[in-house]
Amino acid sequence: MPTIKWNNLIAQDRVKELLGHAFESGTLGHAYLFCGERGVGKFAAAVDLAMAVLCQCRDINRARPCGECPSCRKVLSYSHPDLHVIMPLCLGAEHKGGEGGALSEEGWALASASVRERIGDPYRIPQYDGIPHIPVEWVREADHAVMRGAVEGTSGVAIIDGVETMKKESANAMLKTLEEPPPGTLLILLADRAHGVLPTILSRCQTVRFPLLPPEVVGAELCRRFDIGGADKSDSGSLFGESAGETLSSGGGLPESVAAAASAGSLGLAISEYENPLREYYGYAASLWEGCLRGDWGAAAAEADGLSASKDSYNVCRNTLSCLIRLLREAFLKKFGRGGASMNYINHGSPGGLDISAAGGPDELSAVVRLAQGAVSGLDARGNATLVMAGLVCSLTEALNVEKQ
């Protein structure tokens, strides 16, 4: 079998080795769950792998995907009949015109446009005006198409992004396909965290974990994308070239805004933060933490109520919780991290640091982080922002003041 060519996937050498070996040896599984932080390369890897599987290049010695055959061009334009991509959408009234709120013609147009935009820039994290979810009829349509079998060639690929946002109805619609897919089928499911995926889905997939990216790699790619400091953008075709990781060492450091964004360890998050700085959300997160730390239920509750009462409560609360998790991670690295490498993941541009003395050791701090991650999952599951934030404040206040009670 030909080797696989990673056109979009940045770094992630272990993932490349794992999937590359399976592709080259003809032992790819039928269902994979790619899990890891948003923007670390899960979707980029899924697109590269899908293109490689569907590539129809006749040169057996050439790496896949070739990027030139009709199949590769169809994948890039999202017009390949054997590629099905599903992702969360934030639907307006105009997108739901069918029976029972099914997708209207405008809704299907939004779905197609969203996928094409995602394939065009797989590291850019979609921005939503509300709480996104995966429409069940989209899952059913893709399920029927996959079960029908390949139209061109012998393989069919389905990519489901944000699988943890699926409701049980949507998950049940794809279980039979996961259990008994047609020959040549490849299902790639993407989730931020494996524990947020329904057990019935998780048990049917091989899990591939995507770790955070080295900040120097993220910083180099940001420089290249935004033409900062004369970064070399000559690498052809791919988002990432072999020389990209050298930008920092040869460039004598990065602008503060780039270094701060790169500390996230995620290119997708770094792009979002560079374009829309999160400083105010770091402030909200610190205030929320301080109220819980003092056991001041009134102050913490007032902070949470203010966030959940915002016009765009989903994004405001989610950004605040994401910043809280990052601040906790940075505080953990400062206290327990070893060596200089861990310090690269600290955003020195964020406002101050968090006092984690009351959180105890690593196990206790991990439990606190899980509380915040659970609140994020609650928001993503279309939970009421007021109730989610109130529950988090109660849990955090109790966890941080257990010895005072």
C-alpha cells in the first residue's frame, strides 16, 4: 500500500505514525474516535485520512492523497458522493421548515456551506451565535448513504464532528452503521473529550488521542498565517511545512499577543484568541474563582448570574470556563510542573494567576478541573446557562472550603 501524505495535519507525530501504519498495512479499522482539545488537529487528520482512503491516483508508488485526481478535488469541494461530513449547527427559524422542525432547504444549504468552510480551513474553530447541535435528520441521511455503499470506488467515509453534542436520538440513528458497516467503510468521530461520548458509541470505536501542540509550533504557524515578523509562507499546498517549527528559534522570540495565544497548545484556539483576545474572560474567570475560594457564595453567585444573564450567555459562559480551565492548568504547571518545557504552556499575558493552595494536591486539583469541564459539557448539551453556572459555583465553593466547614 502507498504511504499517506499529511497535507494539513500539524505535528502530532504519534498520531501520524499510528494511522499511517494502519493505512499502509491495509489494517485501518472501520470506526475511530479522535479526541483532544479543540483545534489540535482532529478535523485536519480526518480530512487527510478521508482523502487518502478515497484517492484514486493510479501511481502505486505515489503517496496518498495525491491532491490532483478527481476524487481529491471532489473532497476539497465537498462534492464527493462517498464522503459525508456532519458537524454541529446553530439553526435559526429559517433553517427549520420541515415536519417536526426538520431542516429546510436553507438549513441544508447552511449545512453544506459550513462543511465546505470547515474543510477549507480545518484548524479554524466554528463560531456560533447560540448553542449548536447535530440535527438528527442529517445523521440519518448520512447513515443511509453509508449503508447504501460506495458510489465511486470501493470506499466510503463519514466524519462526524462534535459527536458529544449528539442527542440519544441522533446517536441511535448511527449505531447499526457502527456495528455492521458495509465493507470499505471508514467512520471517523471527533470529540473534545472521550468521557463526553455516549458509552454505546465509545465502545464501538478505536480511540485516538490528540495531545496539545508545542507552543513553539503553534506560534510559528500563527506567524505564518498572519504574516507576522516576515514568517516564511512559501510552503506549497499544506498549512504546515517542515521548517515551520524553526521560526521561533531563528526569529528571536514572538510578539506578546502571539506568545499568549500559542500557550493554549491548540492552533484552533490560538487563531481565535489572536483574532479575538480573551483578556476580559480571564478576568471573569479569576473573579469567579476568587469568590468560590473565599467561600463567598454571594459574590460568586453574583458573578455567575451576571455571566449567564449576558445576551450571548452560551459563548460568554463557555469562554469564561475555558479561561478558568487554562488558568487552573497554568497554576498546576507552576506548582507541580518539571523543567522548562511545561512553562511554555503558561500564558504570561493572562491577568495574574490563581491561588490553588486550597485545591490540595494534583488529584484534588484534577477533580476541580473536572467540575469546570463538566460545566462546559453541560453548556454544550444545551443546558440552561443559569443552572449550569449556579451548579458549578456550588460545587467549587464546597470543594475549596471543605476543611472550613
